Amino acid sequence: MAEFRSPYDFIVQCLAASSGHTTEDLRHDIHDSRLDWEAIIQTANAEMVLPALCARIQDLGLTPDLPADISEFFLGVQELNRERNQQIISETIRIARLLNEIGIEPVVLKGAAYLLAGVYKDLSARFIGDLDLLLPASMLTKAVEVLANDGYVAGEVNFGHHYFPLRRQQEVWVELHHSLGGGTSRSILPAPEMLKNSISRDFDGARLRVPSPNDLVIHHVLHAQIHQAHSEGIWPTLRTVYDLVCLQNRFERAIDWTSIAQQFRVNRREGALAAHLLLCEEVLGMKKPIPIRKTVLFQLRWQHIKMLRRFPAVRRMDPLYLFSRFVITRARRFGNLLRIAAGRKYLLRTPFRASFYLHRMHELLRIFRAATAPPHASERSGAASEDVNQ
């Protein structure tokens, strides 16, 4: 009898970029009575690829082989996510029309950009948490005023690289970005450069801009390896890895990997790109598009990542991980506060608010729970995750 595959392995084989696992092998797995569909659904949901799994099984022509109830469930997932994504795209176009009136063509980022750029062939295949738009920093205040006049209200305060999240009634949260991150991210991919390189397109009479293939890839790596270095940078969700696989499949030769590597190299973050490419190769079998320079420093970094992936509980005692998780992220947030007048005013007022100390107590409790939490619920070998990526 063939070796039984875990739910995580089954999902990986369905999504894999390159493997010896054929459609017939997957069909054999589907008919294996030991396959736990409830665990597969739970794992795919935790990895944020349930819609992608449904679409992939359909693309492979395996839907007729599914148990009747699972087939019906998967079709329902696709229908609901397609409807949600259509609503998000409609909302994006609506916002673009409002911003076009004051001379702004917003750049769509992350998941919505992948849909508009055709990275995912099936509209239902990508789960999207919120809508991210990049604007010129000088136009941010005007843009917020326009959206506020149309009924958008602000959520919790954020002094990072985007404005307060905005939402109109019960629609999707909208984040207006004025940069693509702090620190090194600003040098690797400056917002003005992405704005200049983006491609203006017409969507139902609204002008939207889609990032260039290179910038889509760079932003993807920045988000995983620098913004979320303590989570996605070690234990990337399958959605994160699959995004890069789909980007590579969609644009192929249009992506200048040599130029991308150079941008990371001159900013001394070549290791971040190399680590991400190796993780994508390890998880989904994506072939490395460029050679990896395995310096002594990078080899130490890679061995550290492999150790944490194999023994996730070690993170609770690992000084490098704890420093990245609880010190660097807070220092970066503090730096963002100091950078702008509203942030400095917020810092001066904060110590005199009773809610500040109550929040600190809740934060300490959250940190304690995170440190003692079991590994990620998925079936992946030795992986753990504490953050949900957008």
C-alpha cells in the first residue's frame, strides 16, 4: 500500500509548483479511506489556502472524484469567496472613482493587486483580508477627507506605514498606504518608485494603477521576510508561498530577478530574499529563479531558520527570535510614532491615560500566552505561526 500522506502534505501536493506527484497519484489519495477531509479543510483554512485548494482541485479535474458532501462544500467555498472578491473589486473601483476626482490614481497592493493583475486565474482562488492602496504621501489628507465625506470612518489608530484603516458601513477595511514599510523597506522599495513604475489601467471607467511585476515580487518578499520576519519569515503560510509561485507562473520572463536581487543586495538584505526563495523551494518545490549566494552568515541564518522550523518550541527560549518578535517590532512602532507630529503628541499623552496601563497588562498576558502556545494547528513538519498575515 502506498505511503499515506498527511492533510498538510495532501494540500502541498495539490498546490506544488513542481513535484513528481501526478494527477493520478492525487486521485488515488482522494479515494484512500484514510484521508481525513475535516483535517484537510481545517489545515487549509489555517494556512489561508482553502479557496486556492478548491480551485486547484477543480483545475486538475478532480472534483468528480471527491466525496459528494466535500464536492458540494468546496463549490460553496468557491462561490462565496468569488462573491466576496467581486465585492472587494467593486469597492476598489468605487474608491478609485472618488480619488480620481481629486487627481489621484491609487496603486492597488497585495491580494487585490494579484486579482487585478491576473496572478490568480480564478477570482475565487485568493482569500483577501482587506484592501490596501498606495497613494502619494502629499495627497493622503485629501484622500481621507474625500472618503470620510462618502461615509468612511476610521478604525484603531495606526502610526505605521499606512493611515488609520477605514471602512464604510460593513464593507471591507481599507488601508491607505503612504509608504511600503519602515527602515530598510523604504530603501529597497521606495513608495515614489512603485508609484512611478506602476501601470495605469481602466476598470469600468475608474483609473487604477497596478504595480510592475518586479515591484509585486519585491513587496511580497518585504512583507514576508522583513515586516513579518518573526513569523512568515520562518513559518510562511501556504498562502504566502503560493502567492510567489503564482507570481512566477503569471509573469515568468517579465520578472527581472537579477535586478530584484541587486536591490536587496545594495541594501544588505540579500539574505532575506535568499531565505524566502529557499523556503518556497522547500515548501512547494518552486525552482529558484536565481542562484543563491550561500555566505557563511547566510548559512548560519538558514540553519537557524531550519532549526526553528523543525523544533518550533525552541522559539520560547531563542534570544534571536524573542528579540525580533518583541523588541524590534516595538522599536519600529516607536520610531514610526516619533517620525510624525501626531505620533509624538500621542506618546506625550499616553502615560497619563489609565487605559495605557490596562492595555500593557493585556499585552503582557498576550505575550505570555503566545510564548506558551502550542505550534501552529496545521500538519506541517515543525512549523509554528503566531501572526495572521493580511
